[in-house]
Amino acid sequence: MERKDYSNAPTHIFVDNCPYFITASIYKKQHLLKDSGLKELLLDCIQSSFERYQWELHHWVILNNHYHLLGKSHKGTDLPKIIKQIHSVSGYHIKKHTQVEQPIWWNYWGYCPSNEKDYLIHLNYLFNNPVKHQYVENINTYPFSSFHQFIKKQGRENLVRQFKENSDYKNLYSDKDDY
């Protein structure tokens, strides 16, 4: 495990072969990802970056001004390279599409869930994020999430049980996600 402290950014911990919960936000919380094409482009950037560095992308949600990812690291120290690739490629296209002159991406945060319950709490938080931010009333109706793939693979009953057994996600809060 490696740790990197920054004077003007969150501390980052780099762990090999470990689950990661990652959050990244748009500069000044602007809603620059309203266009569904930009969300799809961002997802493509995320998937190709994870693949390039042999990280596993398990789950994701993309909202208008931030995203959350759950996956597993291969080499932990590749995290800054992955984020840099995602943000430079997507930032170029977002800037071109929106005509915004200021920076696109602000920062990212990484957290390593400590056990399966912690992982599931963060997964439930990720799935519920569109409801939390009032994009939709039902997570089933939000298209920019891995929720639908999860339902197809695991089934609705497993998801209902998961939410009941890991309801701590409702109390999961940090200032980085106060959008």
C-alpha cells in the first residue's frame, strides 16, 4: 500500500488487487453532463481506461456533475493515470460540446471498502444516487447506471435483500458528494 498526500487535493491511497469506490466531480459543480451523449462518452472513457490498466469496473453511475465507480484495482498506483486519462479525454469533448472555458474536472476521491458489507453499502449508495439527487423517483428509471446490468445478472429479489440488509447507505455522506 502506498499513500500520497497533496496540499490542495485529497489524500490518495494506492492498494493492489483491492476494491475501490471512486468519486469525481465537475469543477464548481456545474451540470456539464446533461447531454446523454456526453454521459455515454464519459462511460466509454471510463471503460477503456479501466481496461487499459487492467482494473475491473464493477458498477458505475454518471450524473450531470459527478460520477461514482466501484471496481477492483490491479496495480493501485495506476489510479492517477486512469483518472488522468478519463478526465483529459472526456474533458476535451465536454469543453468542445459545452463551450466552457474553465476547467472541466475538479478532483477525485478514492476509498477502499474494508469488507463485503462496506462494499455493498457503497454499491447501494451508488445505485441510489440518482434518487438522492432527485433525478428520478425510482432507480429503475435512471439509464446512466450499471443498475440495469446488476438486475439482469443478480435479479430483483437479490437487490431488494441487499438494500434491506445494507441500509447504512442512507447515512453514507461526505462533503465530496454534496452536489
